Amino acid sequence: MDVPISGPILIEKGEQLAQELGHTDSKLSGGWLDRFKQRHGIVFKTMSGEAASAKDIDTSEWEETLQKILADYSPRDIFNADDKGLFYKCLPSKSLTFQGQACSGQKAPKERVSLLCAANMDRSGKLSLLMIGKFGQPRCFKGINTLPVTYRHNKKAWMTSSLFKDVFLCLCL
């Protein structure tokens, strides 16, 4: 299964099918959904991994289209960028311990920063690392006049489209 399916989607599709079969007065409920899922062995699971995105598809048509698009630009103007979340207070989840001895862990801290790396195709424009934190003036920066990174902030320390646009335009111009 590649596309996430929720209960409301199943109900909507069930009502569409009922209409097609001539049951115009059909109104499906949460109870109907529960019985349908139980009858057909359907369970709600967390989707994990990226196996669904690794399908064997023919990419030659897209490669040709991309080459035509990129031909209009100089390698100096073609950039690749990637952002990552860094949970800087997390400890390793595995540890060495004596055989037979209990090894208990703890809840993982949620403190994070996001980092963005970007460079252009001909490597002439490697942008400085962008760090996104939660606070405008973090205490750890007190007394520091310059940073080896570009620092920005927002409430969740996430890369947003508006932040990306603002920072990328500032760094590239």
C-alpha cells in the first residue's frame, strides 16, 4: 500500500459504491466502519520507512524532461539543498552492559535544531550552513559576536517555505 488510507476515506468510498449500486439512502457510520475493518482484517498502523518510495518505475521520460529544463540554466545557478533535524540532547539507544544485567533507557528529549546544507552544481557557491533554532537570542550565544553558521529561529525550529525563501535569497544575492 503506497497511499495512506483513513477511516473517513473508507466511509466516503463505501458511500460512493453504495450509490453506484443503487442504494441512494445509504449513510455509513463509525460503527459500520468498525465492523467493516473487523470483518476484513483491516488495522490502523503507523507507516514507517521509505520502501513505498523505492518502486521500480521507468524514470527515463522524467530524466529527459529534467535535462531539457536544466539546459536553460548555468550549472552555477542550479542548487541542491537538504535539511535535517538534529536532536542534540539524545543519547544512543544501545549500550554495552554485562550479560544478564538489565539495561533501561529513558524518554528521548525533544530539543532540536534544523540544519540546511546547500551548494550549486559547479561547486562555486557552497552556502554557509543554516541553523534553525527555537529562540532568537539563545543563552548559549551570549557573548558570541560571530557564528560560523547562519542562524535563524522559529517556534518549532523547523524549516518553513517562507524561511527557506528568505534565507536562500539573502545568501544567493
